[in-house]
Amino acid sequence: DTLQHVKDSKHIVVYHKGRYFKVWLYHDGRLLRPREIEQQIQRILDDDSEPQPGEEKLAALTAGDRVPWAKARQAYFSRGKNKQSLDAVEKAAFFVTLDDMEQGYKKEDPVRSLDAYAKSLIHGKCYDRWFDKTFTLIVFKNGKMGLNAEHSWADAPIVGHLWENVMATECLELGYSVDGHCKGDTNPNIPIPTKLQWEIPEECQEVIEKSLSTAVALADDVDFCSFYFDTFGKGLIKKVKTSPDAFVQLALQLAHYRDMGKFSLTYEASMTRLFREGRTETVRSCTVESCRFVQAMEDPTENRENTLKFFRQAADKHQLLYRLAMTGAGIDRHLFCLYVVSKYLAVDSPFLKEVEPWRLSTSQTPQQHIDLKKNPEMLSSGGGFGPVADDGYGVSYIILDENSIHFHVSSKISCSETDSHRFGKNIEKAMVDIMGLFNLSKNCTK
């Protein structure tokens, strides 16, 4: 695999009902206006042509194992119209899926609606997102939307920043006319979207089906719980003079101990963007101090003052580790390099095997510049990811505003020890129980 850099792409590729369309984003030397883009999308929606043989599930190749995709690419997509169409997809600015499902938050069924929304964004049908693209923009039938981002080129804050800009631009600058259309006029002179042409032989279709079955098995094993926590947010956490991130991380430690009955190595992503080409470092948020605090919380004989003291020590240690990771003084990228070299040299290292497996992998999506007090309609539930370990949890969270936090919890259905919804309940309870240490009056929480 390689990262492909395209300096200036002037088109996107849109997937709808099994067909691929190339849509030029420029006309007469300028970028299309919103109403003109809407016109092009409407032309695709109105196109009732059938997919070509093998076309509908083609993107499953990007969802399955990498070797079959590499071989199929060489055998069937290295020449002729297939190469031209694949180039159109891979050199597009990004990929768009017009999904024929309806998704989004429903007040009457908040739990299942958010879970289904998240699962659809993370894998869909496994053939209706192009997983090798920088990102796939997914627009559902009812107008809800989201992103599926490929992780190797960048980390969550980049995608989060992009998404905030999209929401801010749509709400504050563009808007819609009274009848629901984008503002502005249509333009009949813009060429209609081009339908990509494919010649996919039966043997290639068999590879596609195998990749799809591999991907579906993985997708069906993802147990996803997405929930909105609004008992309190960073406003109340700051009132008790604690870092919101440290508070949430200690709540995750307490929740995990209650859920699994043990402590596990914990990964929290920290950005190293103070440095050129910096990506991430690991904050090991399961520490001696956090374990002592959790044990105190679970010990009915321990008094509140001591437990609170252990909480402060654990929070301070977490902040220290975060600062070290951010400023290039972390340890895990060094350990990972040693791990890679040991694999290359075929050297068995019991130490490296012991320090690398993460059964609790966590990440915070930063809220960067949108003021939700002024613009509550721009509330986003942040982003999530699948489980990193077969027997562990993936937890992503976004500290939204003064009064709310959104959590995404993932695990594998095939693991008998884990349950994403059970863990979610444990997180909610842990958050409330820790805040209860501070003896705040009831009117401080919502």
C-alpha cells in the first residue's frame, strides 16, 4: 500500500444504487456553486440505469484482505476502461455515497437509532463505501450525513476539524431557500455526471464476493454503542478543579474494572503536532495511581477524603503523562519501533509482547472552534472506531460543551467477556459516582 498525493483534484466520485458517477466540481474555470452541485446530485438520483455486472459490490475489494485486492488490481484493473475508472475513483478529491437507508437520532428510540447510525458510518454494507479513499462522505436518504475516514493519512482531530468547518459553513454561510433547495440558480450548461464504465469478468466477481464475505463477517462482529451523556459536562468538571480529559479517563478506568473485574493496559491517543509531521503518542492512562483510586472507590471501608486524595493524585499523574506524550517525551513510539524491528529480525521478545497489547483503546475527538452556546444546531456526536483487540473495548468520546459528552463504545460480539452496552452503562455510572465524591449540591447537575 502507498499514500497517493493528488495536488489538485477537480472531481469527486459518487456512488448511488450500485453505480459510480464522476462529477466535475469546476465549470468555466470556477468551482461549482451549491445549487449547481445540488443539480448534479439530482441528476444522479434521477438516473434509473442498472449497475454493470460486478459494479454494485466492487468496493468490497477495499474492505476485505489486502492481498486479494492487490492481485485483482494487477489482473483486472491495470489497463483499459477498468484502469480509467479506477483512476477516476482514486484521484477524486473524495468519495460520496448517496445511501438509500435512513439514519440519525430518533427521540423515540435513542439507543438503537444512534447505534445503527454509528455502525452504518463505520462499515455500511461493506460494499457501498470506498475504504481506500481519504474519506467517504455518506449522505443518507433523510439528509443526515457523516464520514468514514481512512486512518493511515491522518488522525481524528484533522477529520474533526474538517467536519466542524463543513457544519459551520453550511449553517452560517450557505443556508437553504424556503423550499429546501440550496440558494442560487441551476445551470443547464454544466455537463451531466459521467457514469464510470467497468468490464468485470466473472472470476473477478468471485474475488469481490470473497472479499465481501470477509468484510461482512468482521462488520457483523462489531458491537457498537453510541450514547449521549448529559448529566454534566466540562463545566461541572472544571468547577471541581480537574482536567475534563483526566476525569473521563479515570471514569473509564473505574468502569472497566467494574465491567471486567481487572485492570488492562490502556491506550489514549495524544497528538504530537507540536512537531513537524508529528502524529500520535500513547498516554498509558492505567497507572499505579489510577489503580489505587479505583480500588479505593470499590472499597466500602475507605473514607471519602482518602478516595478524593487518590483521585487528585491519579488526575495529576494523567496530566503529567499527557504533557510528556505531547512534547515528545513519550515511550510508546520507541517501543513500537523496537517491536517492528524485532519482527523483521525474527527476534522473540517476551517484554515487547507484554507491553504492546491494548485491551482498552481510547481517544478524544477535540471540539475545536464551534461555540455550541451560540450555535446549538451544530452539535455533532464526534467520531468512533472499531475494537482494537478481539477481547477488548474501543472508546471514543467528545466533550461537547459545558453540559454534555458523547461516547462511542465498540467491542466484538464474538467475545463472551465484552458487551458494549454494558460497558456504556458502567461508564455513565462511573462518571456520576466520581462526581459524587465532591459533595456538590443537586442543582449543580442537570
